[in-house]
Amino acid sequence: MSQSALRAAAFALAACLPLAVHAAETLTGAYALPDGRPRVRATLVATPGRSGVEMLDIAMTQLGKQHPVAKYETELSKQLHIIAISSDFRTFVHEHADRPATNGHFRVAVPLPRPGLYHIYADGVPSGIGQQVMRFELNRRPPHRSRRRLRPRTGAMRPGSIRSSCAPGRRASSACTCPATASPPPT
């Protein structure tokens, strides 16, 4: 089988798998230190990724200012500490971000292995402001699965089988069916 036919077959097979719909969620942080007062407002944009990893975009903006803080002091060898704890206390994750992008946003991948509510803490020291710890409540939902089924274009196929045809100078075509009892791949 030619390389283009293999690619077409792989694409057809991938199309048979349930599709996950991922949407980014924007959260506003709450000040989490027992004393003092908030000097920033914080936002977290969580984008679900593959295999239970959330891509977090965190920014702190000094109150009364328009743009996120771009300079942070180093605390315990990192500029931002991210702690995620599941509400059932079964998961505890401690990640770091070395420095923000020029726009003041930290981006970090955080593994959240199961759906559920996570308390996420962002601990940083914006220059000239002092330590700020902000808490976010992220409800990680299981991916939404599409109910769309693909049907082969020609001929009958055994459930779970793939057929591909390719001739020199012609576009490769593939068809597949997914068994009614198909289950999504493990995450």
C-alpha cells in the first residue's frame, strides 16, 4: 500500500473515533491569603488538552491598571507556582512557570487526571506589588462526545474494518465503519 493510501486509511480510522468537543473556560480568581488585601485581579483561561492535561493561561493585572503585570520576582526559584487540588483530595499537582510572556501571561500545562472540581492556586510576586495568591475553581468536565457516525461510501464492510483504494495519478479513497459497541480510546 502506498504512503498516501496509508495516510488516507489512518485519516479514515481517526474519523471513526468519537470526537471530543473542547471549549476554553475563563475564570476570575479570588484572593486566597488569610491577611492583607488583593492588589491584583487575576484571570485563568483553561483549555482542555489530551490525556487529562489542561493548558492554563494565567494573568495578574494590578488593580486600576489595564495590562497584566509583566515582571515578577523569583520566589523559591520560580516566578509562578501553580497548585491544583481536586475537591475529593485525591489529586495534588504542583507546577511552575518560569516567566511570563511579554504580554504578562503565564502558560503552563497542568495534568488533571479525572473530571471533577479542582481548586487551583496561582502564587506569584508581581514586582513592586508583593505576594499575591489567587484561587480559581475549575470544574473539569469529561469531553463531550459527538454522536456522528460515518458510513462507507461503497460496498459493505465488516464492523471495525477499513478499506482503501489507490491508483497512480488518482486520489486515494478510504471508508470505514465503527462497530455499534465501539468505545472511546482510554484517556
